[in-house]
Amino acid sequence: MQAVDKLTGERGRKVELEEILDRLAEQVEAVDGIMTPIQPYYIPSIGTTGEPTMVRELVSKWVEKHPNELPGIVLKKRRKSGEGCFEINYPGNEGGRLDFGFSSSTAHEGADNQNNLEWVIEFKRISWCGGTGADHSERAVGKLCSPYPATGPILKDALRVSKHGHGSRYAVILLSPDVHPDQLEICRNHPDRKRRWKPEDENDRYETLSGTFRKNNGYAFTSDPLLPFIEKIFEIMQIKHGNRIIRKVTGLTSHPVFSRLTLVGWEIK
């Protein structure tokens, strides 16, 4: 009898990147306000946490809500230990660690959550604005569109993920806390608009974010116009990839500056 895929409900169908993105996107609202920020005095949110924390919280909530979909997964950093789905060392002398690897309830025969993983995934989180509303877009653009692996762009993740010997399928996923002009009105009325980002420093996020949008001629800070450039760089570097898959989450309320998250995934062939 063919197994029933817990993510799709269809017999014999393997977990595709679309379902992975669906599950991750489903968890964003639940974890937004409980994310540990990169500094203790920042307001917890998807916009103030680091990439490893965001990935860990999204996956952990997925497992909590749908435990039968990822059986046997160990929610901890693997590094040099023998188990764990996060921060899995690259075999040999590659250096660095894989962000996330797993086998689902309908993985290929012989798959496990050790060294025969169904999916291995690298994430790239960017920041268009800081937690005070300050402009961080120049660095974000570089992380998306740089053709030089040494600068740490999403290109580097795509180049190395397919070399991870533990994986059967490979993907990169972009996490982009987009900031649109309508965030100004949300920020103006948010109860944490003037919450101090350091105990000794006053801060009005509405004023700072207003200046950031003036600097950008009122345009939204979003990854959307840069996605074709990412794919062009992949192609120039001879990286074979699937069609982009996009999921957008809106209506988040934990932070005055961040109410959206866009997730974009590419399977790397």
C-alpha cells in the first residue's frame, strides 16, 4: 500500500517544495511575537531576530502542529554530534553548516534524519529596515544580487547546498520581511512606536521610517523586483533551479515596522 503524504493527503506523492513553503508560512503568525531578537532590548518579531532563530522557530512550530509529518526529527543543532536537523556540518572540508535537513513521512526508501536526508535546505534572511525603521536596503540588495560568493549572497547558498552529501533534494529559501508604504500608518498607531530600543535612547520609529521612505522615493522595500536578477545570476553561474515559489504573509502585529514576510523558494537541481 502506498503511503499517504501527510502534507498533501495524496497517495504516493512526495513532499514538494510548495508544501514545505506552505507549512513554514503557516507558522509565521504564531511565532512572530515570540522570536528571540538579536539584542535583548529589541522588540521580538520576524524583523529583529536572526536567521537561525527564525528557522528554528518556524520548523519547531511546524512539528508541534503536525507531528506526524516529520517523524523522528530532532529539533536541535547537529554540528559535530550525531543527531539534529539544524546546523548540519558539510561533509569533508567544505566548511560551514547546512541550515536545515529532514526526511518526511513519505520520504524515499532508506531515508532517515541522519545522513540520508530527503531535503537539505539553506535559508537566506535579509533586512530592508532595522528595528528602529532605519534603512538597511543596500546590504539587503547585496545579499540578493551579488555575483561574488565571498560576499555571502544567496548565490553562495545555492552553490554549496547541492554539494551536501546527506541530501536527496536541495533548495534555497529566501526570508524577506518586506516593508511597504502602508506600514507608516501602522507604525504611527502602534503601541510600541516610541518604545526605547536602548534604555538610554529615545526613539520614534514613525519618524525614522518616514525618513527611510523619503530616501527611497516612497517605494516599497521588497524582494519582488530583484527575484529575476537572482535567477539570472544562478543561470550565469550554471546553477540549475526550479521555478520560484512564493508565499506572502501579512497582518503581523508584534512590531511597528514589520507586518509582512515573503518566503521565496527554489529547488536546486
